[in-house]
Amino acid sequence: MSGTLESLADDVSSMGSDSEINGLALRKTDKYGFLGGSQYSGSLQQDLYRILKAYTIYRPDEGYCQAQAPVAAVLLMHMPAEQAFWCLVQICDKYLPGYYSAGLEAIQLDGEIFFALLRRASPLAHRHLRRQRIDPVLYMTEWFMCIFARTLPWASVLRVWDMFFCEGVKIIFRVALVLLRHTLGSVEKVRSCQGMYETMEQLRNLPQQCMQEDFLVHEVTNLPVTEALIERENAAQLKKWRETRGELQYRPSRRLHGSRAIHEERRRQQPPLGPSSSLLSLSGLKSRGSRAAGGAPSPPPPARRASAGPAPGPVVTAEGLHPSLPSPTGSSTTLAPSKETRRQEKERQKQEKEREKERQKQEKEREKQEKERQKWEKEQEREQQKQEKERQKQEKEQQKQKEQQKQEKERQKQEKKGQGRKLSLRRKADGPPAPQDGGDRPSAAEARQDAYF
């Protein structure tokens, strides 16, 4: 992709900085459309377009993915377009390989890894999501692929990105686990999400308290999710993937956990050069001195064998002079490091071992605290379940008592109604009272007949 200061044709990008078309001065760009160096084009929207289009040219096998736009936008807020482009390339190649490829197999595999880690970090949230049959890709895809750029407040995004560049993808796993643990990690919160729709709404509207910068950083740093744990789960889930779905269609490069791992990988691929010998010991100077003296160039020294002793040092010569005595510094072998350098190297290795021991100690302490916390959470969960069962039992007892009271009242009402009916029948059977004026009195048979009808 190429471009100019304005939206001109692509074929003019190869011209120099002093080129003109119809009187308009053009600035030279490279094949990706960048001006080079630390120059800003002045329009972040155009820079974002250039970065995303340049990536499709740089990685045609992956192409453009919509989730790359928020990542590139965050980078553009801190650096020029060309530096943001190469930083995006490093993120896609080293930190999150395969995330933006066709099929999104890498993000699906990390979703299974995340769900397995959630079982350790928050069993209640894991049980609820499994009961509701909510796959991880439904809620964690945007979190992981955008690196929380569209989820967290801006201050928290910057802190998370700092830790992500330093320590790698485990920070994304930790942040997601913290958010889920504080969103669905208690009985009250799970009780408020009875269905799949309510749970997804809760995950879209995360609690503000758990997204605050200080709270989130403290929880993330104390969560015991290490690179070794992620790699172990990755191997287990990859094996399960191959058993159920077959081989991955896209095979990304090995994921590196942080800037230190990237630096060590680069040192392994390109080892630093050893300390160079003295310039006076170069064979070129010897040949050059011989030619200047009028003689034929001397042949190269013979190859040393393992059984032979140390070869004599080359002869120190200078331009226009004859060969002189061998130089004490003219050895062709690499100079040995000094005692001070060896001492510093040993001290550095010792400090690294101490730091590693301290880190392992802290890791064991965190794991111990995490086990105690999980044990306490399980006890609290059992206590809450016990209280819930007791409360339900009491409610059933109260409901049963109410039913009994209702039945008793209904029975008493029926009894009163039956007593009233019997009393009315008895009164009719006894007949009307005797007339006071001495009239005719009906017989008992007529009274019973009237009572019958």
C-alpha cells in the first residue's frame, strides 16, 4: 500500500520528496504507505486505515480482522503510524499468534484454556456457565482479541497493556478471570442470573468496582496463573482438540510470554558476536604490508589441528615496513574475559538465581494463599448452600402449617354450616308455635309433610 499527503493514486508513491504533479508537492512513502521515521501524517483516521491495509499486504495469509482496529488505535495514540504498524506485527506474531487468522482457531483454543483455568479460579462461576451452556467464545472473544481496549476504562486499559507487553498473554487470562470471579463468583450474583440471557447481560455490563485501575491491578498481580500453567493447559486442550476436531487448519508460531522471552528468543536466533581480536592481528594487514614491501602476498596460515599446540601469533606489520617481531596481542583466538568480567558475570548469575528462588517462593506462597482462599470459598459456599436448604425447609414447614390452618378453618366452617342446617330442620320438624287466639292447630303429620317438602 502506498499513499501521499492527499488521497492520490498509488502509482505516484515511488517519486521523490521533490516530485510534483499538477503543481502539488508530494512526499515519498514506502510500499506500505508510511512516510518513515517518526513523522505524523496529521490524521489518525488515515493512519489507522494505512496500518490495517499495510498489515493485509504484509500478512496476506491472515488478511484483515475487525478486532485489529481497536489494537491499532491504542498504539496510534502513543506512537507514529509506522511504529504502530510494526508494533501491531509484533503483537500478532509474538504475543497473540493466530488470533486474527481465518477460522479464529487460536482464540477458540484459548477459550477452552480459559474455561479450564476458570474451574480453578472460581468454581461457582464455572459451574454456572456450564449449567447455562454458555461457551467462552460468546463473551471472551472481544476481551482477548481487542486486549480489553473496548471493555475497560482507559486508565485500566493502559495499565493492562503495560503488564501485557512486559509479561505476555497470561495478563489477559488473569484480567478475564478476575472480571468473571467478581461478576459471577458469589451465590447472590449467580442467583440473580437465572437464565442465559440474564447471564450474558451481566457479562456485558460488568461491575464498575472490579474494573477500577487500583483494584484490578492488585487482583491481577495476586492471581496465581503462570506461563507454565497456561502451557500445560494448552497442551491438554490441544490434544483434546485433535481428538475431537482433528488437526488445526492454521499453525501459528510459538507464543512468547512477554518482552523478556522475546529478547531471549532473539538472542538464541542471533547470538551476539564475541570480543574481536586486535586489528594488528588481521591477516589482511600482513598481506597489505607484504605488498607494500614489494613481495608476493603471503599465503594464509594453515588450519590448526586439535592435537597441535598453539599456533604462533601473526607478524605485526605496517604499511611500507618489513615484517617485525610477533605481537603479543596478535593471537587469532578470542581474547578471554577479564577477572572483573567473570566476577560480574558470576555475581549476575547469582543474583538471577536468588531472584528466581524468591520468585518461586512467592509463587508457592501465592499458590498456598490461593488454595486457602479456594478452601474458604468452598466452605462459605457449603455454608450458604446449607443455609439455603435450611431456609427452604423452613419455608416448606411454614407453607405446610398454613395449609393445615386453612384446612382446619374450612373444616370448622363446614361444621358450623352443618350445625345450622340441622337446627333449621329441627325447628321445621317441631312445627310453628301455637296460635295465641285459639285457632286451628295443624297436626304433626302435616308439619312433617311441610318439613319434607
